[in-house]
Amino acid sequence: MTKEVVSLKDQLDSAQARIAQGDEIASKAAKLAAENADLKSKLDEVSTQHLVAKEKLQLMESMVSER
């Protein structure tokens, strides 16, 4: 009976360790997902700024060529 109890305790400890690892992985995944969303937002902002700058440049070039 004692060996069975020790075995069950070891199995329980192992299961709890796997749960803790899973929680840690889930936490890291959530952090990475938030960082990814932030980076995508910044990329959209920079892309928009690039497009605006490109349009301004084209407008300036057309104004210079009209002179």
C-alpha cells in the first residue's frame, strides 16, 4: 500500500508540474500575442506615414515640374 501511495503522490507531483509548465507557456503566449498586436499596429502607422510622405513627394515633384 505504501508503494502505491508514493507512486500516486509522484504522479500527482508530475501532473502539477506539467500544469505549471502549461500555465507558464500560456502566459508567454499571451505576452507574445500582445506584443504582436502592438507591432502590427505600429507597422500600420508607419505604413500610413510612408504613404502620406510618398503622396507629398509626388505633389511636390509635380509642382516643381510645372514651374
